[in-house]
Amino acid sequence: MRDQDGFGISRRDLLKAGVAIGVGTFLYPGIGAFAKSDDPVKIGHIDPQTGTYAALGGSQIAGAKLAIDQINAKGGILGRPVQLLVEDSAANVGQSVQKARKLVNRNKVHFLMGAVSSAVALALSQAAHDMNVLYLDIGGHADAVTGSKCHWNTFRTCSTTWLLTAGDFKTIFDKFGKKWYFLTPDYAFGHALHRDYVSQLKQAGGQELGNALAPLGTTDFSSYLIKAKSTNPDVLIVLNAGNDMINTLKQATQFGLNKDMAVGGAMMEMEVLESLPEAARYGYWNMEWYWQQPNVPHVKEFVDAYKKHNADKVPTARSWFGFASAHALALAAEKAKSLNTMKVVKALEGLELPPEVSLQPNKAIYRAGDHQLIGSEYPGQINKSGSYPNLFDVADVVDASKIARSVEAKGCKMTYPS
Amino acid sequence: MELLLFNIFNGFIIGIFYALMALGLSMILGLNGIINFSHGGFLALGAYMAYSLAPAIGFWGALIVSPFLAGFVGLIVERVLIRPLYGRDPLFSLLLTFGLAMIMQDLIRTFWGATGLPFEVPNALTHPLSQVYFFITGYRVFLVALALLATASLFALLKFTRVGIRIRAGNADLEMVSALGINIYRLRAVNFSLGIFMAGLAGVLAAGRLGLTPTMGASLIMPSFVAIIVGGVGSLVGSLLGGIIIGVAAGITTTYYPAASDVVIYLIMAVVLIVRPRGLMGQEGLLE
Amino acid sequence: MKSAASRHVDAAKPADAMSSQKSTRRRVAASALVWALLLTAPYWLPLTGGYTDLGSRVLVFSLAALGLNLLLGFTGGLSFGHAAYFGLGAYGTGLMLKFVTHSTPLALLAGVALGGLGATLFGPVTVRRRGIYFAMITIAIGQMFYFVAVRWNSLTGGEDGLTGFERTNIHFGHAILNLHNSTIFYYFTLFFFAIGCAVVWSVLRSPLGHTFVAIRENQKRLRFLGVSVGFYLWIAFAISGFIAALAGALYALLNNFTSPEDLNWVLSGDFVIICVLGGMRTFWGPLVGSVIYVVVQDYLSSITVNWMSFIGAIFVLAVLFFPWGLLGFFQRRIQK
């Protein structure tokens, strides 16, 4: 017992400090960036800042913050300043739901947005529905969010799994061959990507040689890669995300798989590319947005502004999701001239993003029937010899409205509260 | 059949890895009486320090220096945070190291960033060694060899050096060692730091195999606990064996039913606990 | 020296009786205060910057910690895997509501039964060992449930968690208990919290409770006296598992959602630190600990990205400076 008192700090001091911190903590959230009389419009933003998806969540938040700065510089929403209340979800579904309830019940936010993983997006969509609040899914891809589990109050900026697969299917199929092998993460998002690729593959007359289901968070993919190699496919489709993708590609290189077959998949992210050692940079993938679009207006301004605020890092697709989402909410509220949930929902339905927000050659519209943003896909190839930020060569910008499935085919039956 | 063989080999590699973690944990558990939840944090620390050192002193330099640095940090942590816990309810060491693990993960994220970082392994190690058994890559063989070397050195240290003999003696009967006039505080400090050294080494190896993320240690620690329980608390050979057994079991399960590859190690543990509660090589009544 | 000590003891006797009377009165007053605060919480919480769901959350975590504390604080069994029974309670309730019935009470019952029976079933495996070993085994069993929930996609929704169920109103003849209302749900939770308190309270006052404390104080002696220590540990484990499951079931209803994280060992660690923060050997410790922990986490995580460091620091500082918790600390000061 003697040891624990040998620290020089007495319990009394510590208690005092504790009380001080406690009181400070209670008071702090009350002190916002705006004076009370301004009565800000509040947007609750829930994204992972810690845990597995912290890097992806960080990009989305950085993008949203840039948008909020721009909106406030132009006079805010309906003449009121906009406040972004960011909460950490730690990629933990339970915590996300809890934060959503906190933002709505305590902070009285007008809108909710966020999510990196499909799981969080689905959970937030339901929680927002319970509370009658508009929720804009920034980066959770599962089809169901704007498909079979669509809600009148939920919108989405990032692509559906169908758009991700349809973005580069044709190119991979034409270029590399029709015998495909899949490496699929064993959860809803992976299953959806696999199903979507297979249905296109069958229609095009291709052949699925096999599908290895790897549990999420697997660190060693070698046994799945061995299975893939033994079937000798033309194309190995890797549907993993984040760290799982990094590990798969690294291990595939070690086995020399990338020399025997083409490797590709539905979703590549800049954050993943940054983490890949040079030897593991290869393959044909789909991106949802890319910073290098020399002929598209406003892109350069956006990239420069973003770099200035983020230690010279270029914006990723996730940054753009966050950016476009925050702007979309502001535009819809302006259009509705109200913050009423139903009115803003109606205004967001069919809203077309202006060029300085959409930052792509095609139109970007929140489709009215299922609340899905239909914009562009950027299939292309990893730039093997490039150094940051030139890590990807976009081969083609696909207009998503040409490949998107109809609202009915997606299974969304929107019902509005009477 | 080839697939099964491969998975057994692969499981062996993973198992060796768990064993490396489990050895350090087991040493600290034995002499210090501490369940070290922050072991995964030290693993990540070792990996990240190697990442930062590698540009300056190369892969091989980092491989040697980083574990020592981790061990040194361990020494400081032992002195400041762990020492007050000796002789107290194990509950407190559990909680303290649990909190420490959170702090370490947070600090690593703040310092090195949340984005995963690539860790380059020398080219000589990345190529397959054989065309037929292409899955036996240089790095895998190297990993096994190094882990075995480290384990052998550890056992030699414990068997033949004065401090090693004292550590083993302390494990068997701490009061007696203390009565013989040996400074058990110093002994425990050395032991803790040695355990952390093993975690640091595992970290560098993991960095080459998996790349770096702030959360990299968290997923490796639970199987290491299971390895200790299966092998038996108090027996280092048991921990080694336990690690390899669960690794191989997970490998075999992956061949036939991938979804169960996590659960199987806990099932093995449950079976061992029911049939032989003290673990395969554990001593009766230790640490209770 | 010796005589002085014995004189002191003699002199202390009447004072002792008086002070015990005083302390009983103090205890009754404290309990009355606690209940008064809990009953009025929805009215004063918003004034302090809180919200009603936060109050419900505090109650749920208190209840889980209260159950754990019966084992941890009063019987001396260091379980680091109680999230397993909490999570089973949550999944039991969620699955029941989603697939079987729309009756909230039935679902609650199913959750409690699932979690409680889980603890009863796995209790015997754990109680064969003590100390650190006991802790490690409880963790490992908890993780087993965690992985089952993560991998059994078709039933549990896997990594995505279980969605698609919600708490429903309860009908008493013509009267309807509108559980969708946050405030009413708070009182619903408080009702079950009170039941949990009553169970733990009466166990602690019964001969069974005295046996638990005796096991904590000197297990070896009890063994020599022929008491089946393992059996009593098992009973403590089972009761505490049932209470944790009740908390889990309420948690599923609170969020209309369950995920594998509700089974994870990190949550078990949270329950343990809640007990320690408040005071392991005190009855109200878990409630006090839960108030501190849940509220601090709620606020810190809004303010700083590095909230995990602060939570971690709470663990470290609590262990080093307040091992007997806030209530234990004040109790000792008063006794001085």
C-alpha cells in the first residue's frame, strides 16, 4: 500500500483536479462558435474518428468541414450560421445509434449525416426514422439503404453496390477474360457486391469459377488466395475493403498471383492506395471520385482549398462525399425555405448538385424515387510507378444514370408519414 | 490435400506468432502476476517504431533496435505504473493495463495517423522459395526461423544466465527468492521488460506481414490469452505449444469452414478446460 | 501499548453502538436521496445539459454493474466477461421481437432467460478456477459468444448488428403504456432497475449473501469447513448473469438495436471499471460509477477525438488512487 502513496500528488489534489475537469466538461459544449442570438442551423455528423475506419471517416469529416466553411462564408442557411457537430462513432454500430439519439435529443440538430460502413448506415437510417429526422448517408454502400430498407427520411451520397460493380464490370470483362474467381468478405456489403457482379457476369456469358468467403477482419488471406490460384481464373475479383484489401493485395503479390491473372474489384479508395507498399500496387478498380479531372470546372479550386486545410493532402472520394453531402443539405434547405424535415426531404428529392459541388462531368441528382445520388463512376488502373498523389489512372468516367437500376428493381417502396 | 497441407503450414506460422505474444504475456503473468492487456499496444508500438527507424537504419537495424526500445518503454511503464500493483488484487492490474492499452492506441493514432502505413520488407525475403510450393515465401520461412530463434534464445537465457535462473526461481517461489536476498523488484522489472521485448519483436514481424494500423495489436491479444490457457498458466513451453495448437487448428478449420476459424480456438479452450482445467502443461493451484 | 489498545476498544463499545445506529440512519437517508433523484431525473436532467435517453443508459449500465458487483465486489469473483450475458439478453430480446412476438414483456422475458441460462450453464466451467485464471476464462467464454454473433449472419445480422425490431407499447386492458415516449421508457427501465436492486439487496441480507462475503474474505477456511465454495460461486455467477441479462434486454429496447459489440470484452471491462469507480464493496457503488463513466464518456467523446486517452486515464488513475471507489473513499473518510 505504501507504493501507491509515493507519487507526490495527493488524493485531495487529484480530486480537486477531477472536479475542475468535470465542471469544465459540463460547461464546454454550451460554448459554441456562434453567439446565441444567431441561433445556428445544426448538422449532426457521425463518423469514425478512432478505430478501424478512422482514416476514411477523417476524410469525410474534412470534406464536410470545408463545405460548412464555404456555406458560412456565403451567409449560411436561410441567413443563419451553420454548425457542424461531429461525433465519433468509432465504427461501432451501438455507439453510432447512441450518438444519433444524443444529437437529436440533446443538441436538437436539424439534420443527421455520416457513416462509413454499411452497418452503421443501416442502423442510423433506422434510428433517424424512429426520430423523424432527415438522415444523409455519406459513405455506407449497402444497396438496402436506398433499396429494400429505404426510408422516406434517408438519402445517400455514395454509390450503391450495384453502381460500384457496374462501374468497371464491362471494362474488366472485355479486357481480361470471362472466367472469374471471387474473394468476398463474409458480411452484407461483400455479399451484395458479389451478387451484383455475378448477375452481370452471367448475363454477359461469363463463368464464376468460385467464391471464397473470408470473415471480416481476416489478417491472413493466403489460404483463400491458394484456392483462387488452383482454379486458374482469368480474373481475381477482390471485394475486401480497408485493411483487409491491403493485406489481400500484399499477400497476393508474395504468391505472385498478380503475374498469373488479372486482379480487380469494385471499390478502391485513395486511403487504401496510400497504405499499399509499391509492390502491391496493381489491378483494375472502380473509384467513386478522383481528384485529377483537368477538364472539369471547379475541381482544381476544390482540390487547392482542401489541400490548404489538410496538410497538403489531396481530397479523396470520401472527402468529396462529405463535401457534397453538407452542400446538398444546405441547398435543399434553401430551396425549401424551411428546416422542417418533410419540406427539406421534398426539396432534396430530385435536387441536382450545381457544378461547383458536383465536381464531375455528368449530372449528379438525388433521385426522387429512392433518394440515391446518381452521379459518376471512375473505373481505371492503379498507377504502378506513380508517387503520391498520382496513384490512379482514370480510364473512363461512367455516367451512373446509364447503368443504374430502376427504383423498382432495387426494391425500394417509399412510404411517407401521413 | 495440398490445400490442407498448406493450411497446416500456414496455421503453424500464425501459431508461432501467437506463441511469441503468449510467451511474453506468460512471463509477465508468472513473475509479475499481471495480466497485461496492454501487450497488444506494445506490439503496435514496436511495429511503429520500426517503421520510423527503418529509413534511417534499414529493416535489419529496425528489427534489432525496435524491440529493445519497446523493452525500454516497458521498463519505464513497469516502474511508474505496474510496480504499485504488486501484491494487490489481480483486478487492479487488469484494469490498469486495459486503460493503458486504450491510451497507447490513442497516442499511436495521434502520432502516426489513422491511415494504415506500408512497411517494406527487403526484396530478398518477398519471393517464393519454390515453384511447386509457391506459398512458402521467403518472409514466411524467415518469420518462423526468427520466432524459433527468439524462443530458443529466451529459453537459453532463462536456463543458463544468472538472471534467468532467478526469474525461474521467482516463478516457482517468490518468497524464497526474496528471502535469499535477491532484489525482487529489480528482477520483476527485468522480467517485465523482457516480456515487452518479445511483444516488440512480434510487432516488427507483424508489420512486415500485415502492415501498420493503430489497432493492429487488439486482434492478436485474445488468441494469445487462449494460447496461455490451453498451454497452462506458469509453463512457458505450454504457452509455446498452446499457440501452435490453436494456430494449426484455425488453419485446418479455414480449409473446411472459414466462418468458424475464430470460434474454433475458443472451443479448443473450452474442451481443455473441461477435460484438464489447469491446461496442458500447467501446474495445479498456481496463481489462484 | 497493549493495555492502551484494549482500553480504547472498551471505550469504543458504546460509541460503536451509537455510531452504527447513526450509520443506519445515514444509510436510509442516502437511499431515500438516491431514489428521489432517480424518480425525478427526467425533470432535472435537461437542466444540467443531459437528456432522458442518457438517464436510461445510466440505469442500464448501473443495473449490469449491480449484477456484476454481486459477484465481483461481494463474492470476490473477478469476471471480465459479463458482457456476454448482457449481450445474450439483448439478442434474446431483439430476436424475439423480430421473429416471434410483438409483445415487449415477452421479449424481455426471453432475453433475461437466454442470458441468465447462459450464465448458469457456463458458470460451472469458470468457478473451478480462481483469481487471474477465472478472469481469463470468463473473457474467453465471452469472446466465444462474440464470434458466434459476428459469424452467424443469417440469424444475428453478423457484423451489421440486429435491426428491424422495435419496442412496442404495452396494453393493460384499456390503458396503454406508451413505451415510444423517452420519459415513459425511462420509468419502465427504472422499474426493472428497482427490481434488480431489490433482488441484490435481499440476497446480500440473506444467509446466502453472508456466505458470498465469507468466500471473498477467506475461501480456504470455508473449504476446510466443508462448504462447497464452487457451488456458491456458481449461484452468485448465475444470479449476476440474470441481472446482467435483464440490463442487456433493456438496452436492446432502448436502442431498438443490438450489435456484437454488446458482447465484446471491451464492454465487460467497462462494467468492471464502473464497479471500481463507484466502489466495489458498496451497494450503490455501481450506480455512482455508472453516472460518472457514462456521463464522462458521453461528454468527452463529443469534445475531443482523443477521448479514449481520457477514458484510459480514468482506468489508470482510479486503480492507482481510488481502488475502493468514490463511495469507498468517502466511507473510509467518515469512518476516520
